[in-house]
Amino acid sequence: MQEAKGGPRTRIADSEVRVMQEAFGVCETMMRCFESGARELKVHSVFDRAMNFSSDCGMITLLSPDRCLMPFSVLLREFADFRALSRGRSFRIDKSGIAVDGRTEIGFETAVRTDLHLPETAFSGAFEKQPALDALRSFLKDHTDRGLTELVFDGRQSVYARFLAPRLERLRQAAKESDESLIAAAYDVAGCGEGLTPSSDDLLCGYLLCASLARGRDAAQKAAYRASQRTNDISASLLRRAGDGLFSQDALSLIDCLSRGGPAGETQAAIARVAAFGSSSGCDFLTGLYFGILDFTKGKEAM
Amino acid sequence: MKKLEVRKNAYYDSVTLMTISKEVKKLDGVREALVGMGTDLNRDLVVSTGLKTDEFDAVTSNDFFIAAECESEEVFDAVVKKVDELLTKKSEKSKSDYFPPTLDGALRIEPDINVAIISVPGRFAAGVAQDCLNHGVNVMLFSDNVTLEEEKALKEYAVSKELLMMGPDCGTAMINGVPLAFANVIRHGDIGMVSASGTGSQEVSTIIDQLGCGISQMLGTGGRDLKKDIGGLMMKQCLDALIHDDETKIITLVSKPPAAEVAAEILKQAAEGGKPTVVCFIGGDPKLIEQYGLIPAVSLEDAAHKAVALSRGQTPVVFDSFDMGRENAEKFAKQETDKMAPGQKYVRGLYTGGTICDEAMKLMIGDLGHIYSNIPLSPEDRLENARKGPSKQDTFLDFGDDEFTVGRPHPMIDPSLRAERVVDEAKDPEVAIIQVDCVIGYGSHPDPAADLSDSIRQARELAQAEGRYLSVVATICGTDADPQGKAASRKKLEDAGAIVLPSNAQATRFTQLMLKNLRG
């Protein structure tokens, strides 16, 4: 077999190799932030397939082409070598792209702009509650070793599940009471678990998605923002975006599929795509979604 | 002793964190460990699990921490070393990998590239394959979840450009001596193969190697190619390539029985090609094949034996016995069943290779009547909830089927689920025999026999403790030249008490002999 050669993986802001690329997709809400002018970005964190910038409009993420579009993110058309970047390095972003030293590194001209807002009509109309719960439960049953999934089945194997189970109970109870109770209980759940985004934060994102539909954006937003104070920067950003009603493209596809009672194959594929996010993040989100549907949605009950 | 390691403002992706967490807990001398970001609740948890140290108060939510209770300083030093090793390993691995960002980029570096292996999420796969074909690059599409319509369009386009479009879900090929994806180290020779199944190709090619002959080319089509919707487009294209390949003197075709009209077209093409051709339509009707003057095979092993005979200029004869001889096999089977307790009567087949699981069931179904499975031969024999639920009477499971692979690697890469099941099945007092495969070679787990032999040992001990005798019948799909080594793998399995037969068909026949003894 031929030995692999070192080749030009697209590097961003490298002094030797500068390959400008057009982004494949961008978050529409993020783009609106730049209508009033350019913003400064600073490299916050770098990973193999993603990186985060901090900015005055929150965290902005660059994603490899194999990922799905996330809130306030830029989906690249080509893989990029994020490791070439050092933390704190400055960039500028505006509606035309991301630039460093006056040169555009990533262009937005041909990027598809996608609105990642959760539709307010989700889980209404043709939505059937029981089949949605069954589909989620059936998938999660095979993944009880991931994150907090076991909580759906009253499992308490992991130290995190044992620790969080009573807090989750309180959250679900509080959700039946008042917005204030919900906000306080969400705060008590945030920031617990293994992983970069602690499992309980991902669970909260799924749970608050349903809360925002049932109780209005305001309560869910307050709960998410308060909870975000109790976790790390990256997870806090995800929580705040969820509070603003912004979710990943895969999550929105799943919500759409469940809302219209899509065919079983499509539903399972959509669930599997969400579950594939991160190590356990996707399953934790689905766990929150499961409890959220259980606690907040009405929908037609199965015959 | 409680110890703490902190990486300030350090962000590692979740997969890395989970790996660190698992590996640290496995280290000898580590009594308890928590790994994570220093958020309030994670800190509370550290306190409540008694892992808090004085320095812990300085940990913030953006810090990565490892809190552990270890037997000694040395153990904790080993923990820190392990963490560094995992983090460094990951970054070194990333630095040495070559990732051409685009096909255009790869072709700029290597303009002569003419084959691409594509393994991307299914929804992108057709687009990437089309891009390759547009550039005149032959495709081996490892990905699945490509629609039939997409597959047909890609294959029609490939045929129009005289290119190969192997797949989707094509896991095995060997072109000009280069193994692609899951493949074994096989001698070069004059037998060309086209196959619609991964482990089917591996089983035939490794037995050909075992018998002293070799392969010129081994091409794959993907499992749906011979369905009516696709019409065998790639089987015909590959067959044509072999007919015109000077190095190929003998052709072997392997697949499940095709749609009737597709079978007729392929058999006609093979007959007109003029090269001796062995056809193994696993479980199919041999008469149809004979009508075209071609040579039918009754099993994958038989296909290999017949191809080898033809390669040596001999007359092919049916091979449906044992390398050890039928009489010896019968004696050996009796020795095994004589040790079993009353009530032990069922077989459980636990496979990582789908085609060889299917072959075993087809060879056995005539004797058993019903075999319950997640890939059943008849719809009424489907085993519901095969992954989590119990087996039923005679059950064969394909651990590579979707139900077992959602969110997990293929069992040939990660055989742990199958290993757990081997032990679970031993708890059933009615189980007499567990039949397993062990697929080695490129792409497979670095040492599947080690994992499997541990579980075989446990299973047999468990049965023995309850006064039963469990017979484990195994087959290794691979060669001695494979990285894992067939002989080394065989020794591990035999040391664990398994009976290792030279082929899947022989393993199945041996199981049949034992079942006959048990059921009369």
C-alpha cells in the first residue's frame, strides 16, 4: 500500500498555506448580528472537528463539513486544520465572512443561510404523543450506557444518574407548578456529568425545548439563562441558544418528523442522527426531549 | 489517598474525556475516579463521593479535572501519565494523518488516483460517489443508507463511463493485490471473484489461500446489486472486467440467490465469457446454474474447493465433508454430546459476519425446521428485540445487522456485544452448543480471538458450575499471513476450550452432528 503523504489540509490563518474557502452553511440568526457591522472574534477553544470563537454576540462555532449546522455556527465546505490556531488569536467576522489581518479566510457569499429557530407550532396539529414517546424510548433502550439515558428506565447505574435522579424529579415536579419553580429547578440540574458539555445541560436543552412550546419562550429562556451560569462557557452557550429557541439542524429535523408523525424509518433515522452528536450529548438531549414530551405536550393520544 | 489533577481552562472533546474516564478507572490501584469539567454540580459530586482534596476549591467550571482515590502516589502518577498519553496520542495521531480536504485536492497531489474508498454518513455518500465518478475515479462505497434510486443512478452512470461502483455497503475488495477495507492477506493467483457479500468473499478467498491457490481480483457489488431494482448492474460490469482480465483464469461468483431475471442475465454472460465459472448463490437452486454449463457450489467452502480444482486443472467435485474425515467428526461429536446434561438440546449461533451467519442457517435449516434470528430465513422465525431480548430455541444472530450496530462500530471492529452474549447464552440450561465466527484480517479488531476466548472460557465455566457441559464450535475466517494470524487465533480459542473447524460450513456440519446425537 502506498504510504500517505503530508498534504494540504486547509489551514486557517497559517503563514505558509492560506487556502480561502467558502462556507457551506451559516446560521441565519448569527448573520443578522452582523448587519450593524463587523465583530471581533477571539479563538476560545479548538478541537479536531470544530472550534469556538468568543465574541460580543456570544460563542460562534466553526464546524467541519461532516457535522450538522448548529446555532451561531458556520459549516465549512472543506475540513480545516483548527489545531493551527492558538487560543486568543483575533479574527473579524461580518456578513461577508471571517477574516484575519484584512484577508478573508472563510467566505459567506454562497453559504446557505438557515433559520434554526424552533417553530412555535411544533408538537401541535397532527402530533401524536404516544408514538413519539415510543420511538424515543425504543431507541434509548438500546443506549442506556450513554450519559443519563438510563434515567428514562429508572436506572441508577452511573454515579451521575444517581446524583441527578432526585433533582430531575424536582425539575419535573416544578414544571407543573410555576415558572419560578421551573427556573430554580433547572438551575439545580445544570452542569453535571462527564463530557465537555455536562450531560445534564444537554438534557436541559431537550427538556426546555418542550417547555418553551408549552409555557412560552420567556420561561424557558429565563430557565436556560439561569442554568447557564452554572456550567462551563461552551455548555452555557448551548443552553442560552436553546433558551433563545435555537437548535441544531438535526434536532429541528427530528422535531419536525415527530410533529407530523413521520414514518417509522424516517423517525428512527432522525433520532439516530441527533444521538450521534458528541459522545453522549445527543442521547442526553433525547432523554430531556423524552421527559419534555411526557410532561409538557398534549397531542393526540394513540388509539 | 485522594489526589487531584487539574488542567486550567482546558477543553477536550467529549469523546476524549469519556476515553480518559474509562481508561483511568481501569488502572490497577485506582479505587474511584471522577473526570470532568469543574462545574458546580460536578464539584458537589466530587465532595459527595469523598474525592475532595484541599486544592479542589480552586477548580472552576472551565477547568478539566481528574479526582481519584488511589492506593499510592505511584498509582496516581500512573493516572496522570495515562491521561497525558491519551491526550498526546490523540494529537499525534491527528498530526500524522493525511486528510485531503477535497477530491480535487487529492487529485492535485496524486493525479493517478483511480480508486476511492468512500466512508461518510449515508446522506452524503451518493454525492461523494458521484463526484468521484465524474472525475473518472472507480468507487468502493463502504457507506450504507444510500437509497435504491441513488444506487441505480450511480451504477448506470458508472457503467456508461466503464467504471466500477462497488457498493453501497461494500466492505471487502482486493484490486491488483491491494486489500481494501475488511480483507485478508491472500496469495496472488488466477482466481477472480465477484461477490455481493463481504464475509462471503472473505470466507471463499481465505479458503482458496488455505488450499494453496490465490486471487487475481476480488470485486464487490454491494448486497442489493442483484435485486430486480438494480438489475445486477455492477455484477455484470465486474464480471465483464474479469472476463477480459488476462490474469484471471477462473471466475467465482458469490451472492444470495438473485432475482430470477437478473440471475438469468448474469449466468448467460458468464457462460458466454468462456472462462470456467463457479457460482455460489448461497442456498439457491444449483440446477439453474448447471443449465448454463456453469459449476454450482453448495457452500462458500465448496466454491473455494471447486475454484481451486479448476485452477489446478482438476475436475471439481462437491466438498461437503470434514478435513478430519466424517468418521472422526462423528466420533468427536459423540464425545462432546456424551458429556452434556439431559435437557441440553439447542444451538445458539453468534456471528459477526452476516453472510456466514446466513450460510450456517441455510445449511442447517433442513434439519432444524425453524431457526430464530434477526436475519431470519422465513419471516415467522424473526426474533423480536434480538439485541436485548432472550434467544429462543435454536437461534442465530448476526451482530453486524442494523439492530446491533446503531451507534456502535461493526462487531468485526468491536466484538464486545457478541462476547457478552456468549456468556449470557451459557446461562440457559437448554443450550448445548454455541457456534461462533472469528473474522480476522485488515480492518478487523486487532485480536478478536482474545476477546472471544475470554467469553468462551467464562461461558463454559458457568455451565460447568451448574452441572452442564457446553460445547463451543468456532470457525476462523482469515489466513496465517493476516496481522492477527490464523494459527495464533486458533490457539487462543482452543486454549479456551472451543472446537475450531477449518470453515464455516464444516463448523455447521459438526454442530449438526451433535444436534443429531442430542435429538435422535
